Amino acid sequence: MTIDIVNYSKIKPQIENFSKERYIDPSYMEKEWEDVWKKSWLLAGLESDLEKPGDFFVFDMGREQILVTKMENSQNQGFFNVCQHRGNRLVNEERGHAANFRCAYHAWTYNINGDLAVVPYKERFLNGVPGDDRAMKKVHTRCWNGFVFVSLAENPLAFEEFLGPLNEILSPYNFSEMTLVEDQTALLDCNWKAVIDNFSELYHVDFLHPQHKRMVDCCNDTVRLFEHGHTGVEVPGGTVSPRFPIPETPTDIQTVQLESVGLNPADFKGKVLEIREALQKQKRKIGPERGMNYSKLADHQLSDVWQYNIFPNVVLSFTPEHCWVLRPRPNPTDPSKCEFDKMSLVRFADKDAASDEGAILSPGRREGNQDAFLAEDYVRPIRDVFSYQSVINGNKTMTDTIDQDVELLSAVQQGMTSDGFDTVFLNEDEMRIQHFHNYINQAMG
């Protein structure tokens, strides 16, 4: 593992034990709400859900709901989802299109800019109704690379400063050009930070994910630590783990990767470690004719799997052809529970640019449309909400890898409550966990 420290001068990376109380203590959860959630930039949703003025979605975040809509000027704006008359929740739908927002209680009505437009029997308010004061309350809103971020803080850190180098590093992947093919939320019996911890280390991969040794090299990964709590890991793909015997012929996963770009797996007998570079060269060669533009990406990015965590609770796991947006959200009152979102995005080939009907598919992709081009009858998938017991029972899946990741977290949460466990004990392979908690500590004072 290589560790690259980027703009990280305020808190030096060091391994320190920290108490289990941050996972189980309700009073810690209360302070966390005030010091972390109410002051951070939070990924609220996808810009693709806001195509035209009046489109909206509701972002559930702990005890708050944020209504994000495209206003008349085509700017996206977040508001607290609450009527300014008596505090009723204003919008109950998860997403949709509205000409205005009308409270179901007393019919106070707001236009899509958040202005108070209609107050029934307005003359009955003896002191009048000051429209400006009773407009919907805004939250800071910024859009970046296809995502909508909001902040509940009165004066948040400038968004550009918050992202820092991540903007330059991640923008070439153009997540905004990817299409949502699956939208899932699993109800988990663990603290939200246990989810982030899990997706912040590769120490567990050899033991929990046996399939990974057939497609990635977690020994030669690059870990990046950024100011403001962000982290990244870049893992060589299209290869095998050197911790295990190198196979004579391509693995099943490598075979799929080679065939998807028109290469013959039989040509790589005895040359399995050459597959990664061969995939890079072949994608570079045939990308344009298949409508896949890789011009902004370096060769290693064409084969490798990257995962970047945006503080506090966003995990982006991606290749040039797909992105998983993983987002645990805290339960409003119980530190032992959270909601875990997985939004699966796919880059479909550009039909106008393609001269070949073939497609470069994300290796091993299971969900969504497998065709090269976006189906003409594409409809945004409905969010599927389920308990994690449904995954254990085999009724739902979030892909094999994520199912394996999340399966143990309820046991981790239960163990945290034991009198036989006091502090988390990390090693160097878990430096991203330490970095994340360093910034939790800083935010919490």
C-alpha cells in the first residue's frame, strides 16, 4: 500500500485508539447532529432528478427533510420541507413535478421558487402575513459532477474549498453523464459510521471477498488522504492478487473483461499479469468507435477500480463505465440504526459517436440495462426500500460484494455494546478509517 497525503497538514496521520461510545451513545449522537450533520456539505441527490422547473425530490437526513427543486430560473435550490404556518411537512412524495407546493393542512401555497403565494382567508391574520418572512427557508445548495449537495449551516465552508483536489481528480469521470439504473435503500442495524469504516479499508478483502483475488490487486493500492476528511483508494484492476498463486489462464472475471473489449482469453495463457495493460490499450483503441470517450483519463484509470469517500457519509466506488453511490444516513433517534442507500450509475455508449454496435461493459456488472446504448423507453427506477434481513434471506441483493460487506455490520454493532470491548484498535491498512475519525473528532471539538 502507498499512502499519499494531499493538502493534509492540520492533522498529522497517526494511529490512535478511539472509544466505542461514538457508535452507541445517544448523547454522542446528539452532539454529532449539531457538530457534523448540521455543518457539513451533504450529498442530497442526483441532478438528473431535476430536469425541468418544478421537478423536485425530498432528501431525508436524520431528523430533517430537505426539499430540492429546480426553480423558474432553472437553478436547483434546497429548502427545509416544512410549511411556515404551523410546521406541517409540506411535501410527502419522494420525488415528482409540481406547479407549486401546497400544504395539505391549511392550503398555504408556495411557488417553485419557495415564495409564499397563497394564504387562505388572509384577512383573518390580524397583523397581516409578511410574505418574505414566511417564505420557505432555504439551505445552501451546490451542484457538482451530476450531484446536488446541501448544507444546513448558516455559513458553511465554501464548497470549492470543501472539495479541494477532489474536483480536479474526479471531474474527468463525468458522473453527470452516467444514468441511474438501480436505486436501493437497506435498513441496517448499525451506526452509520460502521458503514463508512467498512468502505474505508481493504484489510478485510482477502477474508470476506474471495472473488476479489480474481479481478483486483489489493496489495498494491494507493491510499489518498485529503483535508476536510475525504479519502481515496485506487486499486489495480484487470489483474489478480499476488498474495495467492498466479493462475495459468485468465480467471472467470478476467475472461469477461477480455471478451467485452474483443480480446481472446486464450491468448493470455501464462500471461495473466499482462491482462491489465492489454485492457488499457484495447479500451484506448476501440473506445471511440464504440462511443466511449476515455480522452480525459490516464491509462491506469481505464482498468482500475477507484473508491473515494467524501466526508462525512458518501462513498463513490467507480470505473470509467459505472459508479456506485453509497450513502449511509443516520437514524433520527437510535445510534444503532441507519439507512444505507446504493444508487447504481452506468455510462451508456454515445450512439451518435459510435461506429460499432458493440459495447464496453463494466466488468461483472449485474444490475440494470446490459445493452451498449440507453434504452429508448428508459424510465427512472423506483427506489426499493428493504430490511437487510431480506438480503440475508436471499430476496434482495445489493451485489455480492456489498452483501458480504454489510452482512457483518449488525454483529459489529452488537459487539460494540459488550462490556468486553472498549476501544477500536486500527492498523496502517486502516489509515482511511483513522483519517475519517480524526475529522469527526475535529468537528466535535
